Amino acid sequence: MSARFSLFHLLGAPVPPGLESAGTAIASRFGQPGADFWIESEAADDARQKLSVIAAFFDATATDRLRIEKGIPRWDAELTDEIIPVEANLEDAAIDYGKGCYIGQEVISRMKMSGQTNKRLRGLISSSDAPLAPGMRLWSEHEPSKEAGWITSAGRSERLGKQIALGYVRRGFNDAGSQLLARLEPETDAARVTVVPLPFA
């Protein structure tokens, strides 16, 4: 949203007729087809009213829960200037191996050749349904002194009926089914988590 335009995303649906738009684009924001459309900000309230007749609006909390369930990284959570797109599972969407020189090309090419990354974005499920939170560090269950990664986003999925999280898990600990311990501080009680593939379902 800007001073001039408001952006709407319709999940799994085209832009309906009768809504004059400044621009539209097919977009897969949540791992399934949808459509973005821009509209003059002064007409946004009218557009929202018309859309509410045919669609339910997600609030910010529900949107973030869906994003986590789908395993979609977000800037300032899973994505920072220290994360390589391959580590965030964005290889298919963000990397062009046929492109000419660019910053970081050598690192990305080396990852492709070796087939390995130091860490990878994974799904985490709380085994005991204990709450998970961003910033929790992950540790090996069998070797408690070995740090295995960290949690970036978390919440309860009502659809899955479980406490879930996204996090970066280091190589050697990130296979599906691996058991880890998550805690905010070394002396606090740990939540046992299971590493799962993304998306969750």
C-alpha cells in the first residue's frame, strides 16, 4: 500500500468484473494460484466493500499463520541480507543459473555443484504442543551442547491443531524426522520439536 495505490490479493480467484484496476498480475503468494490487483487508494474502501460480498478477508494473524503453514519466507523473519535464497528454498523462484555475472554467483554456483548448504529453512512441530517463538535456539537432542539452528516464525495452526514454526536448521540436523530441543535461554525448559518438510500440509 502506498499514498497512491492499494494492493489486494485474491487467493485462488481472478479479479472479478466491475472493479476498475490500475494493474493486475497472476501471483502465487501462498503457494497456490491467485491474483494481485492495484487500485487507486481513494477507491480502496469501495473495492473492499465489493470484495467482501464474494470473499472473506484474512486479518494479519490469519495471513501469517497461512504463510507459515505454506513455508513461505518473509523479509525480516526468514529473509535477511545474511540469508542466501537457496537456503530459504527459493532456488526455483529466485535463481537463474543461466544468467551472467552477479553478486554472490560464485557462492550459489558452489552450492549447486556440491548439492549442499550449511543450513536450510525447515518446518518444526512442537512434539508436546508447547508454544514456540521466534528467537528460540535449536539444539541437538542427543548432543545438547551442539547448536542446530534457530526459529524465525511461529504460531499455532488451528487447521493442523499443532504449534508450528519455521526455522533454519544446520546441515546434519535438518533431515525430516530429526528431533531437536528449542529454548529461548540456555537455562530455560526446552520444547522438543520434530523437523518436517515444507509446506506443512
